[in-house]
Amino acid sequence: MKNYLMCFCNGRLSLLALLMILSTAMFAQDTTEQINPLTKNDPSQYKKPYVILISADGFRADFAEKYDATFLQTISQNGVRAKYMQPSYPSVTFPNHYTIVTGLYPAHHGLVDNTYIDMASGQQYSMANKKMVSEGKWYGGTPLWVLAEQQKMLSASFFWVASEADIQGIKPTYHYIYNDKTNIGTRIQAVKNWLMLPEDRRPHMITFYFPDVDHDAHTYGPEDPRVKKSVQFVDSSIHALQAALAPLNLPINYVFVSDHGMTTVDVDNTIGLPAAVDKNDFRVPWSDALLHLYAKDTSKVEATYQALKQDTRFTTYKLDETPAHWHYKKSDDRFNRLGDLILVPKTIHQVFNLGTSKPSRGKHGFDNKEVDMRASFMAWGPAFKKGLTIDGFENVNVYPLVANILGLQYNPQAIDGKFEVLKPILKNK
């Protein structure tokens, strides 16, 4: 960078140098810790337990055994493990991470897909748009870190969907803007540093996120040996995290989850934009496991619906026809962000492809009851019973579990999760 600036100062800036400067500026990532210096724990929170909520994106329910995640297998035997955790629909990253920390289904908290159109404003939200991701207006509900901060319990986040956003005027006291530059050793040390702070500045609610399994399972497919390597990286990293924190002798509870599973799709026989969809009449955000069709003119919906119903490659739904377990009907659409029509491939091994190149081999986003979409859940620490295996459950139920461990008050009527579902896994409840 210094050499490029020297060329500029000498009046000899080449086109290549200019492009490299612009590229550096465009793709620079903020790796600094964001700290609110004004917040403090209320003394009543000092002796409360700690929860570290860990997500490994795309860590399918069977991956721990399939790819020899030995630490997670062993530690879960000293705690609780679910046969699986059912994601919410659609089984994609942003909606499900936000569901886990709000206890609300996606159509209820407003993050209805990774990409969608907000009909009130006409704006298209995208998880790739860093500015939008940091805007609180996109996120309904009360995330766990907001709930904690409202009750004068400090929180921290080393990445989680929406943790960078100002939601109800609140961010975690300590957080990092998502980046892929900060290595795992630095991240573990940051968590340890948080937990070594004085009681009035020590966070009790911490989130921690791994992208690695999802990245490799998308790129190579979930059956590829490289996914085993990423699973074992997550496994060894969680082991290292616990080992680093053990000398602190704090009552730390670990909750390990994933947002969804993963399946292999047919990359050679994809579904293009159906001929019945006129882009003059509909807005169609990019997607693969489902398509939202947003009508520019609602008078075009019925004729398009009838034409699409003739295509046997996918199922076409009006919003009053979607399966009940999706919680994705018009009556669920609290923020008016669902498409007028929803298109879903007939099988989970086929996807839509609105581009010109082949899709990646691994995909998710399909019906949340599909076995390959199942997510993981394990928990251990002083709050949990030991050696307990439970049946599968919906991920909306993680929120009341964590809130109860931390002694946080919430309105049970304001969320979809039920404490009764996971109450039996706690020692003293």
C-alpha cells in the first residue's frame, strides 16, 4: 500500500496500482473490538451463571458421528444432546440464527429469508449488503443480548446474525463486526479476556460463531472429505475454548447449536426461471431452494399461479396454502415480506438456478422437516443434567432455555418458543 501511495505522490499512479488501492479499500475488514464503555452489570447480576451460545453453521445433526467430532461426542455425554434440532423454515442461515436468539419463527421476526423484499419500503434486503445487515430496522423481536442488556446484564458477541445492528437502541456491550480475518486463537483469547474482567464489566451472555462447515459443505458437498476437516476444526476449537476458560472457575454453560443441515443437489439438472414468470410483473430475488415472487401488479397473480401449477418440477403455493409447520402463511407475515407466490422444488436434491453457472454441490433451505436439514444441539455445564439424550425439537425453544439459565425475565406470550420443551434438561428446574 505504501508503494502505491508513493507512485500516486510522484504523479505516476498506474492503472494496476489504482485498482489495487480501490480493491484494498473495498474489501478491508474491520477486525477491531466494538465496546460500549458506559454499560455495567447491576450488582444483582454478578453471581448469575454464564452462557456461551456457540453456532457452527451447517453442522448437520449427524456430522459429529459422521466426521469424528470426538470432543463434542464426549462432552455431550457429560451433558445433554438432542437427536436433532429442527430448523425453522426456510432452513437458511440468517433467518435461523435470528430465530435461535429471539424465539420467533422467521415470518414473525421479519428476517424471512437470506434475501427478500420489504413490501412497505420496496427495498430488497440481502445478507451480502453489509450496510443493511447493520441496520436495526430489519430485525423484530428481542434478541438475547438485547434482553440481557435491558436488564443490566452485559453481553458480548464474537459474531452472530444481527449482533452488529442497533436493535431497540441496543447492541452487545462487546462485539465484533463479522470478518474472516480474525484467527481462532485471537477469538478464544477475546472470550477469555471478557470473562477476566471485573464483575461490573464482565459479560454473562456470549455468542460465538463458526462459518467453516457451511462453507466447505456448500463448496464441495456434505459428503466430501474436506467437510470432515472443517468439522474437526470446529470440534478442536471448542475444546480449546473450554480448556482456555476452565482455569477461571466460573459457572459457564455451553450451548452448541447449528442453524440447519445440508444436502447434495443435482448441479446438472437445475430449474431456471419458469417461463410463466414475467419479470415485468414480478420481482424475483435470487434464491435456490425456494423462490419468492413479489407481484408488481397483484392482478397478475392468479393467472401466473394457474400457469405455474402446470409445471411438475416444483410446487407453487399461495400464502394461504403453505404447510402449517412452516409458519409461513399470510397470517404469519407480520412485516409484509413474503412473496405473493412461493415456488419450491419437488425434491430436496433439485434447486432453482437463476444464473448462468452451475450451483454449488451442497445446499440447504428446503422443508425444515427433511432429515438432511436437521441441525445439531448439545449443552453442558453446571445448569444441565448429565448423560441425557432427548428427542428432536424446534429451534425456537432455545431462547427461553437460555433466558431461564441467566435468570432473565421475558414475556412468554411474545415468543413462539416454550420453556416447557427444554425445561427437563436443566438440573434445578
